[in-house]
Amino acid sequence: MIPEVNRRLILSAASLVLLMGAAAFGQNQIGDIEFFGYTNFANPNQLRKKLPVHAGDKLTDQMKAKVRQAIRLDTGQEPASVALICCDARGNSTLFIGLPGPTTTHISYYAPPKGHERLPGNLNELYRRLDRAIEAAAHEGGSATQEDDSRGYALFKYPPAHTLQIQLRKYALRHRTILLRVLRNSSDVQQRRMAADVLGYARESQTQIFALVRATHDPDATVRNNVARALSALASSNPRVAAQIPAHNFIAMVKSGVWWDRNKASFVLMSLTKTRNPLLLTELRKEALPALIEMAKWRDVAHATTARIILGRIAGIPEKQLWPEASEPTARPILEALGVQ
């Protein structure tokens, strides 16, 4: 079984890592098992004991089906999602299980579009070359995996990937109109996925931001993943740009039953809370605190960090103190500052 790949993992306050093709060098086994949406069911330790798979088990094609069946038999309800996300620090996959508890909200998506729009040029080949370059960067490690979002779009430090991302930027500047049309109308999900990603490289504008925000309701999880990643880069690049991105979509997404929605929504909200807007922090405390706490308690720090940063800002922890605390093995210091367990 080839797991899905967690394409953005936090390394530090200044750098993000993109791991594509990580299964090629992963260990093909479960590193850990994490839950969300589990309130009203049981605590994670109890749930882990009842599963037919455990940390250290090899990945199999039947694994997700077995997990779904076990959750259904134990809780009487279908899990909201089961996802294998690669990779942790040892190259293993984390099994994320979403349950339909009160911290999980159903999100309505648009009906699949039926248009025939297609992107011009040889974008597929450019994508394949970029995938190979990013995989090479991941193999090299160190500074090769550092990513700069300061221009509003992702640029790797690794020269081969950087060069190809500059080509994406040139493509987006030439083809913005068709990118907008494909993202909104194309029936071809792969075309919408590419449009969502590449539109983030276009010239920053309200039209671009509106189209990306609208696509957070696309029926395809990868499209939603790509637009949230693009919006996160835009928001982190400039407070003026961040102020144009409405937070309510991402407050809803961070409570989604889909792991990808929660993960990328937390990246966007981390960028939007950078200015510590008191109205936004109050809304997050009111609407999303339990969901963020579940994520902050995940034992893989790379997956938990975004939620910890958001919670630390809600708690009023100074930024210089917050980042080291968010990198601790547990979220206890941040949760104590919030006054929760």
C-alpha cells in the first residue's frame, strides 16, 4: 500500500518541507496511530487498543478496510475518514482516523463541475519534473528541503526545484484567465488540481484570492488541499494580503472529518493568526478550540505544530516563547496556558 503523502511539514518558524514521492524511501509501516473527532467515544489510548493494527505493523492493501470495520463494530458508527500519511522522522506512515464526534463537522461541497476547459501547454510534464526534483531534495535533506513563501508562492532552496517553480510562476502569469476557468468549471479533476496549485503562482489579486477561497468547497480533497496551500503562502507573505482572506471557511475546515482539510486549514489559520487579530482569536476560541486541542495533542510534533501555534496565540503566549513550546514532545505548556487539560 502506498500512503498519501503529507506534502508540507513544519521544520521551524522559517521553513516548510514538501515531501513528494516519500513512499520511495519510507519504511512501509505504521509509525503511529492518531485520532480526531473522538469526543463522546473514548480516549485515543483506549481506541488504539481495540484496533486490528498497531504501530510497527507493515502496511497492507486491506488495512484501511479492517480499521473501518473495527471502528464500526466498536462505536456503531462509520469513521469519518481513515488516512495513511507519509512520513514521520523515521520514514514511517501515520494512520489518522477521523470519528464523527462533536468536534467533526459535515461540510457541504459543490457538485462536480461539468465543463470541458483544459489547461494549455505541457504542464503535465513540468509537474512530473518538479515531482522528481522535490523527491531529490527530500533525499538530500538539510537546507535542500527549505521553502520560501515570502513572495506569496512556494520556492524551494534546492536549485532544480526552484528553477521549475519559477517556470510555474511564468506559466501562471501567462495563463491566469484559463487557470481561473479550469479551477471553477473543468470536469477533469486532475486539471482542477493543477489549476488550484498553479493559480497560487499567479499575480496576487482579489480575483485570484476569491477563486481560491471558492475552491475550498470543491468536491475533491486534493483540490481543496492545493488551494489551501496556495492561500497559506499568500497569507504568510503579507499582512495586507492575509486581511483579504476570510477565515470562516478554514475555521469550518479545521473541524472537517477529512484529515487533509484539517491539516491545510490549520496552515492557513496559522498564517492568518500571525497578526493576532483579537476578533479572529476570539472566533477560533469559540468555534474551533476542541478540534484544535485534539490536533495539538498528536504525538508527531510535525503534524501537531500548526494547531499548537494557533492555540498559543489564542492563549497570548509571546511569539518568541511560543515556537519553542510548540516543538516540545507534548502540548502541555500551551494547553496549560489555555487553562485546559
